Amino acid sequence: MKAVALLLGILATATANAADCGPDTLGTARTITLKRESALYGAYQHAPLPLQKGEVVLTFDDGPIPATTPLVLKALADQCAKATFFMVGENLAKAPELGRRVVSEGHSTGIHGNTHPHLAALGANEQLADLKLAQASYQAAFGSAAPAYRFPFLEETPTMLAALKEANITVASIDLGINDWLPDDTTEILAARLVKSLDASGSGIILMHDANPPTAKAVPTLLKVLKTKGYRVVHVEWEK
């Protein structure tokens, strides 16, 4: 995807942060509204979003999970920060009201597979079946088609890329992460990983997991790290 084409497809609008939330909160500096199209972004695999140095996009994968997602939502609300949640179809089917709560609190959503499989280990028909089930869960929960898809394990396949292109679904990769899937991680460890990743990249789409208990516990600290280091949150959403 060409950077110029992406820029033409973006409507950037300023959002209040200090006025609504106070100067001590992280806030949301601005919103990028993307078209519903078969775009690909995230510098780990594709072209980056047009972010300025010091701007970050908060994203969470694998929810919604009743035990952990509400903790993440509270932390975000306390800091007036908006994020994008890529939801696993099976989890969304089990907790659609929680999925709708994510949207009602101003966050954006996409899909992350139906069972979070290693797609490359599946045949083409199985891959497409997983996508169809994830799309059905999203449609049932939100009454609309999913605008974006993040590959489980970021493992892209030709079959899925073609299907997503045909469906005009954006592929959302990442720029940096904190490797937050180990059960023994502590808040201090996750904060240190975030600092290291930020120091290396300077901006970008951050991958985290709202289904991971250590992450849910750490999010208040992680958001404070962003605030302390002077980072600004950009919220990504899609046209209705």
C-alpha cells in the first residue's frame, strides 16, 4: 500500500484530551478514520500508518474475556485513552455484551480469527471457514461487517490475504509489542519491555493482549509509562 494513497484515505480529527480529562491523564490526541477497504498497514509486515514521532496506537488482541477485558477498559477510561480491540470470534460469541461495551466506551473493533489458529497449518477451506465464523460472530454482536482483521500470531497466508482483499477488509499488523503472553510476567517486566520497544521505534501500533491476566493488571502502569515519556495516543477507527 502506497503511503500517499493511505494519506488520501484518512480523515484526521482532533479529540479533546486535557479539557475533558485533565492534564494528568494520557488522553487521546487525535483520531484517524480509515476507509473500509482492503488496505494493509503496520510496519512489522506492511507500510506504516502516517504517525508522527511520539504517536502510538493502542491495540489489544484475543478478547473479549469477562475476567480481564473490563480491567483494561477501566484503565483506558481512567486515562481517557481510546484503543482498538481485535476480537476472537469464539470469545465474542460467548460475551457479545462485553464486546458491545467495548464499542459503547468509544473504542474500535476488528476480528482476530475465530479460534486463533495457526492458519498456515490449515487447508484453504479450513482457513476460509474460520474467517466466515469470525465474521458471523462479529455481525451478530455488532450488526455490521468487521472492518479489519489481525492475523493470529501475525501469520499471514495467501489464501486469507486474497479473501480479505475480496471482502474489503483491512489487514492490521503492528509496529511493536511487549511479548505479553507469558503467565509469569509482572507489571515491572511488561513496563520494561514497553520502554525498550518504544525507545527502539519512537512511535507506532502497539500490540497487547486484553485476554492476558498480567497485561490486564499492568495496563494502568503501561499507560502511565506512555504519559511520563511524552507519547501521544492516536485512535484508529473505520468509516461506518
